[in-house]
Amino acid sequence: MNYISLSDKDKKEMLDEIGISTVDELFTSVPKNIKLKRLLDVPAALSEPELVDKLREIAEKNKNAGLLSFLGAGAYQHYIPAVVDYLSSRGEFVSPYTPYQPEVSQGTLQVIFEFQTLICQLTGMDIANASLYDGASGAAEAVLMANRLTRKEKILVASTLHPQYRQVIKTYTRNLGLSIEEIDFVNSGKIDTEQLAKKIDEETAAVVCQSPNFFGIVEDIQTISNIAHKKNALSVCVVSEPISLGILEPPGKLGADIVTGEAQAFGMPLSFGGPYLGFMACSKKYLRQFPGRIAGQTKDVDGKQGYVLTLSTREQHIRRERATSNICTNQALCLLRATMFLETLGKCGLRDMATHNLYKADYARQKISEVKGVEARFSGTSFNEFVLSFNRPWVEIESSLREKLIIGGYDLQKDYPGLKNCALFCVTEMHKKEDIDKLVEILDEILRQ
Amino acid sequence: MMIREPLIFDISGTEKKAFSMPELDVPERKDLLKDIPSREEIEDFPQISEIEIVRHFTRLSKTNYCIDEGFYPLGSCTMKYNPKVNEKVAALDGFTSSHPYAALDVNQGNLEVLKTTEKLLQEITGMDAFTLQPSAGAQGESVGMMLIRACLEDRGDPRKIVLIPDSAHGTNPSSAHICGYQVQEVKSNESGTIDVDDLVKMLSEEVAAVMITNPNTLGVFENDIKRIADIVHAKGGFVYMDGANMNALLGICRPGDMGADVIHLNLHKTFSTPHGGGGPGSGPVGVKKKLEPYLPVPLIEQNEGIYSFNYERPKSIGRVRAFYGNFLVVVKALAYILSLGAEGLKEVSEIAVLNANYIRKKLEGIYHLKYSTPALHECVFSDKFQKKYGVQNLDIAKRLIDLNIHPPTMSFPLIVHGALMIEPTETESKRDLDMFINAMQQIAEEAREDPKILKSAPHKSYVRRLDETYAARNPILRWQPTQE
Amino acid sequence: MYPEDYYYTKDHEWIKIEGNKATVGVTDFAQKQMGDVVYVELPEIGTKLKFHKSFGVIESVKAVSDVYAPVSGEVTEVNEDLNDAPEILNEDPHKKGWVIKLNIEDKAELEELMSLSDYEKFLEGLED
């Protein structure tokens, strides 16, 4: 199958018009010695039915159908209202480019403006951008932004920040002379604020922590921000499970200067890790150093309200090597889904979803803790994830769970050698009470053996 | 005239809802909320019914112009048709419901998608290895430059300078800068290609890489590319090739055969995945053997039919994002390649180039062509002929909107003042091409006869010309409750 | 149009000299080239400027332009009005739209500047 719309007659007419007889003549500027003298070695073209069969066959090699999963760790299963899939698949949203021509892109631009507003309301910040690639690159962009704002080079990162986010921060900063130091966690599962207070100094640009953190525990953002501010460092709060913002006090009200994170939970299916949706919000005074696209309100020549991409002098296409970021294409369609998701859930729906996560995860944690051979590792209050510590290697338990069609938690030992036999479990509103009870029962069975 | 669709916040009521949760089936422990800083409510968050949501977004969607509606010759953006079957296969439950941390045996299909796509891209580009992790072209660029830097550091000296032609896209200098390099601009000669003499003068042991877009942003093939690569390599530098314009080269020639050491592709351009109003994209990076050790972790390996991740890569630059890239975008690109086959891929570039040259021929003389060098998949005109009537490229662009055609690219290349960069792509019918040509001819005539109609265009759009100065001087970046 | 008692640079800054003190701004030509100014990034008072080095940035909707120091010296005052009303720079570039005041460090550098007639000739040369 190809997607060409020219008939042979059309081609002939066009070649005649150009004054040549074959298409090959259009490629004379490509030197002979680099021209490919054979056809590409790729599989023969498939018709649409064959293609669907082929891809379905590959998709079915994923053995996730019928499994009960308790995995989270930065990628969450939440209910996606039907209107999200229905509306977001409209060609008018799927098939335009970035809204460079505002007169014919008001739909996309207004959605961005609404998204920016929703993110500000959730995070308690003044301004938000039109998305970044994902939570990890968002955290890295926040570090670079803090470095530009403070002109300081030391970054303190919570060890309770998602391990992959920490890796991305390292990659982004490796050529820019920044130093990254980690802050340990204590038995509550929160970061060691005493250690933070010791390690921080006037050379520190930012303190980066995640809440709920990688262990699912709600960090004390206010205390962390106060410590940061005392040394004129910025407090960066990362949120990888934003459903939590339905009930948690917004980080902006707890002293955070930059709030960034992952909004996959707002209407993006798991999709093996992408596309997801990075977001970022900050205080108005940092606008000039804020990365990414931003939509702003204005009016047209008739005085009618409208929206445009604005403040683009911060961006690469104008400032080139001095831009705040090189980001260009972002995650617009994911932003659209998130906007639809949040507006559909609304004020009460998001709060209800958040409380269900809180209560269900708590119920699961309580029940599992009653099983012999396993206990909750940390004492801090968690949102929808919690760490379990087992009396034997996690890999053994994981494979026993798999036999019972359960995908257990995330193995923590590979990122935290100190957390031997520990795994991170996630429970959301998608889990019914019987799912949780089943997990408890099977764990009990496994651990009795 | 259409009535402006209000912001959701302005039509939000109280106690309305479009969604409700099931009854809670576990104990409600309100006391937990006391242990954490919790909020009473999300102030001013929308409350609205389902039909209102549906109408809100349906109405908003109608104010967008899109490729499904009509011709979209946005130069350098490759706005080709997005095949619908690709959406269908990317929505298969086996893909969408797979968790990135599930065990490898649960995710073999996903790894097969990634590995198969890598191999196909290797063959298409002549590169030795790929990473599909970068989320978009710009992230791909910075990964590419990081790889070069890591390899040079390994050799003992990262060097200081990256050379970039003055015709390049703005992300190039920005990406080089992120990797700690100073950018120096190489001049274009009068045929619009890199001035090799100028390049030779600038080359030194300090130059880490030359970033080249080929065909360049004028659509012109850099026919000295092999020689340039040889000269750069002789000085120990690398050649980075920006593959944004790969749509001109499929099955014709391969970056790997021209001397490129590292390239990035845009799956959302050449490989037909939709732009979504600005993403998600995908920016795979391909490298030659010498740069392979530095690729981001993890790499995908295949042994006896079993796929696995390899994290044991001591020289790797690390990760640039969480998980494995914009996976569903990769699924769509794979579907596209599989549906075309070798002949279909070659035909893509042939017809893309034919369409661009047809437009160029028809509009030559009516619009000014700064560079007469033969071009491939796009043509860059300017507003020079129309300027004498006081008409600029922006006016021409806005008038096209009235004629139901999306404007071309105007913001670059910087070496053409008043640029109109037109890239028709291969999927357009002759009827649509002729409609565009007629529209451009009509506009040229209007510029002579009635320039006012252009200066005040668009007339028929949902909103008319918007005041960007006002937006930048008085930034209103979110809805506020006080706003009336 | 252009004040006669000012001096000018090839980067289109103007400088008005009063003893050891100077006022610096950008010329009418420069503001026309940039279009509607939306933001001016000003240096801090006390900053030591170096001859020909950038000390600030002027942003219009679609362009960013550096402003270069016509002479070396220490910034004594910046035009705070530009923060709230950057449009002054378009409306009155040679007077109300001044950018900074400074103490001149090395009078010898003044030799490099153009007089009004030189600048006008320079502008003529720029036209296509």
C-alpha cells in the first residue's frame, strides 16, 4: 500500500510541465558515487489487512492480557473516560502542526491555554508551559533553569526521586559543569532533612525532590523549601503521580519555586512508557528563564479574543544557541488528552479519584502487613504506592505471583542496594477490593511455603 | 462570523459533573488526610456536564486547520497524510496496556517492535545502530551531539567548536550549545550550499563536529557532502546530519554512505506519524560503529528469538528520558514502513520531489527564487517581487488562509529574507497542487492590483490577525477568576 | 531625526557624552529594524561594561538583539521605565527611550565612535 495520489497521467503532465522525461532527472544533484544502486532491503509491502494482522500478531506477543498488575513506579493505570479517546482522535486535533499560524489554530491554542490554567490550579503556581517530553526531562529542564536563574552550580537531588529521572538529570548536565549530590532517605521513607541542611550551602542552585516520592510517600515540601530558601537555593518539586494533586496541598503553597513532573496519569494509557506528558509550572518572576512553548491571550484586529504562542524569544528558533531549551516539538496531543481528562473529571471527580487511590492503597498496605513474612518498609504516609519488605528474595516471590497471573511490584534492590528484598506496589482506583484481597491471599499462600 | 467558544472556566457551573466514581469498596479513612498536607478543594476547577465537554472540544476542533482538511505545505515540517491504519494498530490493547516495568517475557512484542524498527531504519539510512529513545528531533540532536562529545572525551579532548551552516534550523545551534560547544556559522555560497572553502578555513583540531542538514533547508542537496565529510574526518571531527529532510532521500541515497557519523530522524515527518498539533514526535538517532558504545541505555538485544535489554554499557551517555521513548509513535512508523516496502519508500521521495519541482516550475517568475540551484523536496521563494507593492511574506501567508490553504514556513532559512518555504510532500493530488498554484497566482495578482486585501488578510477565518505584540508585552498566560 | 551632539556605533547604539558621564541608547534605525519592542533586559547598576561587549538584550516579538557597550565603564543608572513600558524604546529611541547611563573609563575609546554625518553615511551604505 502506498499513499500517493498521482495517476500516471498526472505524473506525465507534471514532468512535461517541468520539461523532463523521467523522475530520475530530478535527482541529478545527488552525486552518482553516493546513489543507492539497489532497492532497500526491507520486507515486501503489506496491504492494510495484512498489516493489521502482522501488528496484531506482534501485539499479542505481549502477554499482559488477563494479568492483574500492581506496578506503578512512574507509570500508572487509571480509568480514562470514553470522551477522551473519542474527542482526542478527531483529525482536527491529530493532524495539524504546531500552531504557528494562530488564525487557523485557535482550537489547539485555546486547549493549551486551558491546560496551562489547570496545571497552575493543581500546582498552585502562577504560570505553566505547553508541555515537555516527560517527567524525567522535565526534572532535568528544571535543574537547568535553576542553574540559569541562580548562576550556581551545585544541585542537591533527593535519592527518593525516581531513579530514571536522576539518570536523566545526570545526562542533561554532564557537559555543563554542574555537580549533582544526592540526599539519603530515613526510616519514614522521606528524605533526610538534617542531612539536607548540612549539605546545602550558598553555592547550591536547587534542591530537587519528588512528592509523593518514588516510594509513594508524601514528602514535607514546606520544610525542604524552607531549608532551600535559607541558602538562596530554589526548591524544585517533582510530581510523577499527579492524581495526588487532587487531594494534596499544592506544592506552590508549600514554598516550591518550580513544580514539574509527569502527567501520564491524566488520560495517557501505559503504552510501554510513551508518549507521556511532561509539565512544568513556576512563579511568574521566573518567566524569562522558563523553557518550552507558552500560549498567551490577546485580541485580533477586530478586538475579538484569541490565543497565540507567545514569549517565543526564549526559544531556539529565535535565540538559537542562547535559548532556554532546545525543545521544539513537544507533547501537544497528550496535553489535549490531559485537558479533556481533567475537565471531564472536574473538581469533584479528580478529588474522588485521588481519595479512592489513597484509601485503596492504604487498605492494601494494611491487609498485606497482616501477612506473615512481609511488612511495610516505611512509616511515612503514602498516596497510592508503598514499599513492602519480604523475608526472602523478591525475585522468588515475583515469579510465584506470575504463576497466579499477578504482576507484582517494582524490584527496588537494583536501584537501592540497601532495600534488600523490597518491592514497590501500586494500587489505584482500577483495583477492586477483590483484586486486593486476591493479592493478599496469594501472598499469604506464597509466604507460607 | 462564528461566536468565540468560551474558556471552559467561563462556562463551568457548580455541582455539575461529567464523570462519577464507583462506590468506594474499602474503608474510608479520612484520618489519613490529617497526616499529610491536604487541600479542601481545587479552587475554580471546572465543573461541567458531559455534553458540554463534547461540544466544547468539538467546536474548538473546528477552528483548527489540519492535514485531513487540506493542503499544508509547511516547509521542513513534511506535512504528509497520516495513514489511519497506523492509528488503529497503535491502539491495539497489547501495546497500550503494557507497563514499561513489566517483566521482559510479558513485553516481548514491544521489544520486537523496537528492534525491528531499529533494523529497518539502519537499512534505510545506512547507519550501524539506532536508539529510539529521543522524544523528538531536538532531543535527538542533543543526544547526537552528546555522543560525539563522549567519544571525543574518550579520546582525550572534547574539543570546543561546532560548525553550523547559516541556513540551519534553530535547534542545531541550541543543541550544540547544550553539549557545551561554541557555535560558529559557516556561510552558504551563491548556490545555497555550504561554502567548502569557508568551511576548510574554519576547520581545526578544535572543531568537534559539523552539523549538516541534507538536503538543506533550501531543499538543495549538498553535493559536496562526501568531500566535506572526508575533510572533517581528516581533522578528527565528526559529521552530524540532521535528517529532518529525509523525505527527499528514501531509497535514493543514504546518510551512512555520504560520510555521516550520526544522524537523527523525525518519525513525525518522514515516517508519517501525525504531528498532533505539536507532538508527540519521535527523534531516533543513528550512528556509525565508532559511536555505538556511547548510545543511551538500554540497548535492545536479540538472542535465539528472545529480546532483552542491555544496561551494561559503561561508556553510555545515560538516559535522556524515562523508559524507552515515545513507543506508540514508533509503532506507527513501523506500520508505515511495512506498508510501503522498498519500492513504496523510494516512490515517496520521487513523488515528493516531483511535486515540489512542479510547484517551483509553475510559480517561478511569479515569486522570486533567490537560489536557482535545482532543489529536491521543497522550494524556497521570497516576497521580493511583492515587496514593491508593500506586501510581505506574512501577508501572502495570511491570504492563503482565506483560500483554505495552510501557509508555508516563513521563519527560516535566515539566508532568504521574506522566505516562503514550500514542501508539498508526496501524498498530494495534482488537483490540490494546482489549487495551491492557482491560489498563489491569484495572490501575486492581488499584490499588484489590490494589496490592501492582502495586508488585512485573513478575512474569513475564525479570528483575524492577532496582536502578538500585545500578547508579549502583557502576558496573560492563564485564566483568572477575576477576569470578566 | 538623529541628534547632532550624539555619537554612534556600527551596531546602532547612540551615546551622549557629558564630561565623564554618558547616556547610551539604540538608534531609530535599530528600533525600526527590531519592530515592536516587548522586553528589555537591563544590566544591574554597578556592572562594569567592556568596550564592544554585550550588556543587555532587546526583545521584539520575533527577534532578540544584543546591545553593545560603545565605551567601557561602570553602569550608574538604568532606564527602569522600560520595564513597564518597553514601547518607549520604539516611540522615542533617542530621548525617553535611553537604556543606561555610565561613567566612562577610557576616553581614548571615544575615537572609535562615529559622528552624526559619519553615521548617516554608514546608514546609506547599508541600503541594498
